Amino acid sequence: MCSDCLLALPSDSHRLGGHSMSTGSVQRVEEVMPADAWAILKSESDARLIDVRTQAEWDFVGVPDLSEIGQTLICVQWASFPGMSANTHFVEMVMDELGAGPCGKLLFLCRSGVRSMHAAEAITGHLSAKGLACECINVAEGFEGNMDYDGHRGNRNGWKNRGLAWRQS
């Protein structure tokens, strides 16, 4: 289990057997490079990093280590391994983790930046539907980045490859 995260996991009853979650059409979500995400988290105390990867990824690949900048990582699965079943309670779980206070920038991270973009769009849509404004930002390249020419991740780009703080969980 990811001991470095505020962890929210769906129970088996909350999974949608292999169907994808629709994020619909929402406001455009900005993207930043991993180093820029780090700078935002370091300089803006109300900013939050939400890691939307799976429990297996947190356990076996590692997680961003935000301790040196006084931040706590929020981990909420967008989908569950091994079948990548959608977490139909994702939005509710993220909102529970964030609480009712003022909303700073929300940065979303996954393996390579795809799932996290969908997650950021889902939260943006939810907040917009409630008439609330909060800047949701996708971390381009993700935690492991794009595959290299040999089909391996972590060698070309991404949070880890860019030398940002991380640790095995």
C-alpha cells in the first residue's frame, strides 16, 4: 500500500466492469512539464498533486516524494489493475480528499499523461457543473514518460527521468 499518499481506493462494488468513464466535453485542461508541476507545488501551498495511477503502479514503480516541499500526495485510482476497470466514484473520492476548503491548482499525474488528462477533465467538468472554478492541470509526460525505442519507459522523459523527487512506496 502507498504509505506516502492520502489514499482513496474504490471497493470492488464501485468498479464498472471494463467500461470506460466518459469525461464529456469540458473546459480545456492546461498541461505543464514535470519540473513546472514541481515548481507550482513548491511555491503554492494550496496546490495539490493527484496521482491517478493504479495501486500496482504506486507499489512497484514508486510515487512522487513531496516531503521536502511540505506537500502530501493524493492517490486516487482512475482505473483498477489488472483489468483497468473504471473507478466510477473517482470524482467523489477526489472531492472527498480535497475537502471543502478553497481550491488551489490541482495537478494530475499518471504513467504517461493520458489517464491524468481524462481525470483532470472529469474534475474540471464536475466543478464547472457546480459553478465552481478551479484550475486543473495535467502533468505532461507523467511519472514514467514515453517509451524509448526498445519499448521501455523511464528512459526518455517523465517525472522520474527528469530527476524530480520520488521514492519506492
